[in-house]
Amino acid sequence: MNRVALLTETFLSETLLDTLQTLQVPTYAPDGLSARLSARGLAMISETTLKSKLADPGCVVYVNSEGVLPLVAAHHGNAAVGHAVRLFKDKVAFRRFLSKHYPDFFFREVPASQADLFRAPADRAFILKPAVGFFALGVRRFQGADEYRCAVRQALDEIAKHQGMMGKGVLDDSRFLIEEEIVGEEYACDAYYDAKGNAVVTGVYHRAFRDGNDARQLLYYTGASLVQKLLPQIQDFLSLFSKETGVVNFPVHVEFRATPDGKLVPIEVNPLRFGGFGLADVTMHAFGINPYQAFLEGQAPDWTEILSRPAIVDHAYHGFVLGQMDGITVPDVEKFKKTFRTLNGFVALDVKRFPVFCTAYPRTDDLNELYKYLHADFSQYNAAPTPVTPTLAAPTPALRETPVAMAVVC
């Protein structure tokens, strides 16, 4: 099988690196990173070799960063791959693609240079997001003209703060997508299309929020009951994509909102990768599924068998918590780590390179143990000697799923 991985300095999952090393998957990375990964035992290749491998229409590709997607789209021998990459990465193009299935769903493309010309109906709320974006950066909820102007200003400021770290190909400030708000719970899945175009799900997650004004990438979790609840509808949705795009050997990370009647509506599809910052690794801890190996080896998890295991059906929840930088200049990582009772894994991050200071993988039988982080005052984990204005603590956590919307405060 002709397969290749493209890696950048963006978050590198240890599970992913171990898998690439074990399987000796030909891997391309920039020079400095390439040397370090070669010393670790990965099978590194040059850009020339990469392009030669990509020219094969059957080449299987996994990336860890959206920054390398243009390279794949430009050189892959299967035109369907390039088309799908461009379609899924551009949120405006993706909404147009979905419009035949959701004809009443309101959305508009607005160039940043003409943002002041847009007039949104004042009778309902909307979501503003960069047409090319990542990690919910530049995403704002607004209702009415005043909130819209604030939303645009805040979004541009946030994009400018992080664009140098991620690159314009990952986070772009030139165009916005404005779409109607979908009020409901948010879910996500990791999956891939196999050699025949069949959808294979490797992970299902609930993204939790504190309240309707919370837009943070802070808490995801999974468990047997969640997978059982959502798997059939997710598989139906993914099968629709396969028929309309023709992609094969293609991994995706998909985000959904659930309407009040329980119907999943797609928010976005991230091509050629699974959940970022190590989110996909949660399924290893929860179900013993290595999603990277499953994709690269063409293995389909037997969910019926997995969910029947006594050790799985104990209603334990496996979380993914990202340490927030609110009110923090220098994080006290060890202090934060000690707040978890049971950890499957913990990764400290360089805050000069990432917008969060850690990723944690807690396990618990009580969802309140996870939800408490939605209400935490993260400024208490500041290790800097200089005083920092604290973030106000939210009300006592309640085990209640609440819809999210990105509020604007000016």
C-alpha cells in the first residue's frame, strides 16, 4: 500500500508518532522536524519523494496540520482528493455544498473589506467565523447591528493574534462566513473512508460548554452510551458524503450540532486528519482503538463487540480537557494536573506555540468531575509573580447540557 504522512510542528500526538514509527509509514516534515523524527526512528522522506508518492491516485495520506493541505491538493493523483480538501477546508464552499440538503439554512460570504456593508436580520442570532479557520478562533455570535460590528472587530483582533503562529492557510482574515445559529448540543466524530468509500467511525465525542456564551475549546468526552446514541446517524451522514465526493482512503474530523428534535446538522469537516491537539487519542483510552493504525491499516472497529465488553459498559466517561490561558501569563502546570483524580494521559504544552497550556485525559464515572472545568477560574493556575486580573468564576456547575453560542461583549 502506498501511504504517506505529512507532519509539521503543530501538535504531534505521541500515539500518532508511535504508530508511524511502528508501521514505518513514509513521513515528510520540514528539515528541522524531519531530523528529530528521523532520530526517533520514523521513515522520513524528501519533498521530491513525497510528490512522487502523491502522484499515485491510490496514495493514502494522513496530515497533522492543515498547513500542508495545499501541497496535498496540488499534487495528489486522485482529483477527488484535491476537490474534497478544498471543499471541506473552505467553510463557505462547504455551506454551498450542503445547501441542497438544507435549502432553508441562511448563510452569506462576506469579504472582510466589505464587512460594514452586511445587514443581518435583527430577529435572530447568527454566527460569524473566518471562511478558513481553526480551533474556533475568530468565531463570534451576534444579534443585531451593534453586536455585529463588535463581532467583526473582535474576530479580526483574535485572528491577528494567532495568525502568525498558524499561517494564513490555516487561519485567514480576508473572508468571513455568516450563518444562522444552530441552537443545540455539539458533537464530533473521527472517521475515514476506506478503499471502497465506506465510512468507518473511529471516535465519537460530545463537546461541552459552560453556557450559551461559551465558545472555548475546553472539554470533550466520550463513553459507550454516547457512541450507541449517535453512531447510526453519524454513519448515515458520512455515507452521504462518500456518494457525493467519491473520496476513498480519506480521514475526516466532523463537527455537528443537534437540533431540538435530535437531528445532526454538520458544522464543518476537517479533511485528511482526525481531531487535533490529540483529541483522537481519547478513543485509545476509552475503547482501545488506535485511530491512526485503523486508518493506515484499513481496520474497521467492531463497535457492536466493543460496546458489549463489560469493562466498556460501566458508564465510565473519558475526557479531553485543554488548559485555558484565561488570566494566565505563566501556567502552573503541575498544580492544574493535581486537580484530576484519575488520568489516562497528560501533555504539557509550550504556550509560546499553542493557545492552551496542556491537554489532559481524565477518566471518571461522574460527569460533574469533567463539567467542573467548564466553571473553573483558570487564573488560579497562574505561576507568574506579577498580579493578573482574575477571570470571574461562573456559577456552581450543573450536570446539564446547554447549547452554545459565541457571545459578543464590547
